[in-house]
Amino acid sequence: MRTTKKVVDSACKLAYDDKKRINWKEIYGGEKAKQKYNIFLPNETLENIKKYRIALKSPLTTLIASGYRSLNEGEIIKNMMKK
């Protein structure tokens, strides 16, 4: 995600001549969320996506043959629409 930030920040700087910028906020999904909240897709993550109306997803960890599927954009959106 560090590279994405650099690219997007550079594009924003060029497009808006340093008059606008993005305030980045990390929200948790996948393994980081599991470690911090003991759940792979916490409600806090979904609420932040609803509030800010945008999210960039980096690859989420998937353990092979562990009994759970990986999270993807479709599942995140589907879960957001349920709430």
C-alpha cells in the first residue's frame, strides 16, 4: 500500500497543484483485523467504508485449507448492504 500512496499522492499533487491532498486512514480487514479484533471483517471497517464512501483494498491473507474463504470486494459490499 505504500507504493499506492506515493503514486496517488503524486498524482493529486500534480493535478491540484498542492491545493488538495488525501488524508489516509487505515481500516482493518483480513489477517490484521483478525489479530486486532478477532474477526476478519469488523463492523468498524464496514462503517468506515460507508462513512467515507471509498476504500482501497490491498491483498488479504488467505490460509489454505483452514476452513474460511478470502475476503473480496463482492463480499465486503454484500455485507455492507445487509447493515
